[in-house]
Amino acid sequence: MMTKISIASLLVAAGLMAVPALAGPASARAAGMCQWSGMDWDEMGPEIRSAWTALGWTRDRWEQGNPPNTDTRDWTDLTPPERRAARTLGANEASWDNSSC
């Protein structure tokens, strides 16, 4: 059985994120999604912010590094709209379930 570890925990451990104000999302997965992890909410265009919002992120969550419950769910547990949003951000099933950021 595989243990799920928060991306935020890994980034903090690697010194790539600060605590408590984590810089970007814990759910930044895959090469495509990793590009968003260091950005401010306002640096992203409306389509990208909309995709993060569909995954449960808000400006406050983003700025505080407080991930929504989608962060720890497997791809198959995401709703179809959440999967579409994740694809917009650069993820697919393999990259979502095997996060590497």
C-alpha cells in the first residue's frame, strides 16, 4: 500500500517552500503543474485561476498554502470537472497519482 505524502511537505522539506505561508499550492503535480507552485495568485491568468478554483483553491488557500481536499485524492476520485481542471494545469492520471514536485 502506497502512503500519500503532501507535496507541500516535500517542498518544505526540500527548502523550496516556507512555513507557514507556503509559496503556492501543495497540489502542484507533474511538470506542467509544477510551474504554478511558485507563482502568486495574481500572476496567473483567469483560465488558470479558474482551473485551480475548480480544484477547490481560493486566493486565501493559495496564499496560506492551505490545500483543499482534492490535494490528497486519487485521480479516479476526482469529479469529471476536477479532472478537466487538472488537465488544464498540465496533469494527467499518472502524474496526479505519482506527484513529483
